[in-house]
Amino acid sequence: MKKILIVGGGIAGIAIARLIQHKGHHIKLIEKQAAWQTSGTGLYLPSNGLVALDKMGLGDIARQKGHCINARHIMSPKGKMILDLDLEKIWNRKKPCLGIHRKILHDILLDSLDNVITSFDTTINTLTHNQQFTEIEFSDGTTEKFDLIIGADGLYSKTRELIFGKTPLRKVTSQVCRFIIKKPLHIDSWSLYVGSSGQFLIIPISNDQAYCYVNRKTKGFKTFNTSVYMKPFKKFTSPIPEILDEWNPETSYWDDLEELPPLPSMGKNRIVLIGDAAHGMPPFMAQGGALALEDAVVLSKLLDTQNWDDITSRFSEERANRINWTRIRNQKREKLSKLPFWIAKIGLKKVGEKNWTEDYKPLSDPPNW
Ligand SMILES: Cc1cc2nc3c(=O)[nH]c(=O)nc-3n(C[C@H](O)[C@H](O)[C@H](O)COP(=O)(O)OP(=O)(O)OC[C@H]3O[C@@H](n4cnc5c(N)ncnc54)[C@H](O)[C@@H]3O)c2cc1C
């Protein structure tokens, strides 16, 4: 029986725990928070993420509990359509994408996780590794040896730092605001209202809830007082002023966006990094959740082989193409998002559909799993 430690219980950590829990290993998962996530905002899961959930047998329940998204609408502040993207055409499948509450997705992944020892309020202090095993000192001072460590501890991964040293993140944008609202009746698609002052995105995540993601344009990394952040969006078309009448800055989530530069590989010896710990990127293509789920499915397949000595290089090789592609295309989307509105509008009208189709095309075929 091999011993596996999973560090971090986010999408990536819970997904891999679930996939390998009945394969005859002894699995321990540590999470630095005191309990499983009880709140959070929404998540847009592009089709490759939903295909990964299908592979795990969870696609149908996610579709039932979330909101299937078949179109992306990009509109002017007055609500005039700039680009209407048919996602069934882009992904070449029915009901291709999903909006879902993060907590609901976590609960779906956690359901029937019954063969994993979980320790909350726990992290790792040190890690000593060689080809055969890795010895961990936990935050409570105890030590234990493992055959494999899976670092699923997110963008600020301690596991990554312990094997590669500090990797400075690239700051991309400051002050993105996210919150959940009652779903406006007529919003059934991914609906982006964009103007010179910024972007206001509404994504349905269930029959009665939607998720808003707002990014106010600034010079450099200037931040606003939260009480005035939404001011320009109050002039946008309905339903935005009505949404903002009810909005509370204090219950919203405020984030800076950052990117992890490419790593030499997705781990070292028998320490594998998955999800944001390996390839955290800002959500211009909204691929973070999808890639984390794909990582888990691909790694789970590789762990079916007996010899794990070269597990990190095999995993890195399997994942390299999709992750590099996504990083490059995501950076391109980041540049486009910073263009003056009038230029972006012309570009979206002329080549928006072509660009979007190209961006997602290589991801529409599943990975080798
Ligand atoms: C503003 C914003 C919007 C986004 N929107 C989308 C979207 O619409 N669609 C999408 O797919 N992606 C989106 N993403 C990206 C997505 O959130 C991440 O890619 C995804 O959550 C990665 O999952 P993960 O499990 O790898 O990491 P995380 O979700 O960060 O989970 C890591 C877990 O590890 C725990 N942990 C951390 N450090 C330690 C430690 N030292 N010891 C033990 N436990 C630890 C954390 O508490 C956490 O539970 C967005 C990101 C941001 C910032």
C-alpha cells in the first residue's frame, strides 16, 4: 500500500482525492483552513471542465445544480449586441459550458469522499525528499513519510515554494469585484457589458442565482475606494443599475489578479503540483477550474502504473501542450482586455468569433486520459 499526501482541499485537491480514494492507497489530505469552504462566489466552467466532470461521473449532477450556458453575449453599456457567440458551435457539443456556485461544485466533489483522512488547520513546515520517499513535517510538529506528495495548494503554494523556492507572481490587474445576486429573469447566457470604464459580467449559476464579476479599468494598478468603484456602471443598461441598488461592497469578494510564470516542470521527484499551484493564471479564459479538474483526471490515470519514479516528468509531458497553449492565449486575452473600448469593439465585431473559436479549439478535444 502506497502513502499519498494531498496538500490543499480546493477543486484540484478534492478532485484528485476522490479519483484515487479507492485505488488501494493510504491517502491523507491536509487543508490549512479550519473547515471545508462554506461560502464563495460563482465559477464559469468552460466545456473542457465539464467534460472532465463527465469523466468523473459528476457532469450530470453539476448540470442539474448549476446553469448550462450555451452562448456568450458581449454588449455595449447600452445593451447593444457587439458579439453573440454560439458556444455549441465553438465547442462542437450540446449544453457545452456551465455556471455554478463554487460551494456547490465543492459539495459535488466532496460527496462520497469516504476513504481519505482529512486534517483541517494543517499545513506543511518542511519537506525532505529523495527518489524513494518524501518526509513531511506538519504544522503541528509531527513528521511522516509518503511515497507521493500532491501539491494542490493553490496560487500561493507552500509545496511549490519548498521544492522550487519563491516564484514571484506577475501582477495583472488590481481590484476585481465578485458577488452573487438573484438571477435577473432574462439573463440566461454569459452576459458581458463592456465600456470604456470597464466590464460588468453576469453569469447565471442556477435557476435563481447569478454571479457578477466586475473589473473597473484603471491606469496601472490604481485602486478605488469601494464605495465609488461601481459609479460608472450605474449608467449602464438594465439590469445593472437595479443590481447595484442592492449591492453591498462589504459582502463582495475583492481580488487582485496574478499569474504564476511557467515552472521548469510540474513538480520534482515524487512531488507533483496540480491546479493553480502548477499553473495559476488570471481568469481571462476562465480555465483555472477546468485545468485543475483535467490535471486530476490525468494524474489519476498515471497513478495506475506501478512505477512512480518518473511520475513528475510523465505528468508534465502529458499536460504541457494544453497548459502552455492556455497560458499564451490567456495572455493574449489579457492584452485585448486592456485595449481602448472603441478599438476592442471593432476587433470583436470583425474577428471576435474567429479568435474565440481558435482560442478554445485545441481544448475541445479531451486530453489523453
Ligand atoms: C477573480 C477570479 C475569478 C476566477 N474565475 C474563474 C472562473 O470563472 N472559472 C474558472 O475555471 N476559474 C476561475 N478562476 C480561477 C480558479 O478560481 C482557480 O483556478 C481554481 O480555484 C484553482 O483550484 P485549486 O484547487 O488549484 O486552488 P485553490 O482553489 O486555490 O485551492 C487551494 C486549497 O489549498 C488550501 N491551501 C493553500 N495553501 C495551503 C497549505 N500551505 N497547506 C494546506 N492547504 C493549503 C487552500 O485553503 C485551498 O482550499 C478565478 C480566479 C480568480 C482570482
